[in-house]
Amino acid sequence: NLGNGTGEEMMQLANHIISEVKKNFGVTLEPEVIVM
């Protein structure tokens, strides 16, 4: 449930997603893309 996550938790989640995507697809996403 992302509805009541804090900003810090959102950044940690975004960074996790970025690292997973980079590992799996070789693409580096910008955090802003995920948060929006």
C-alpha cells in the first residue's frame, strides 16, 4: 500500500525499482519517473 508511505519510503522503493530495472534490462530510470 503506497498510499500512506513516507517520502523516504517512496525514495527507497524508487531506488529499489531503479536497481532492479537496471539489473534486468540495463536501463537506468530517473526517480521522478517512478514517483509520478
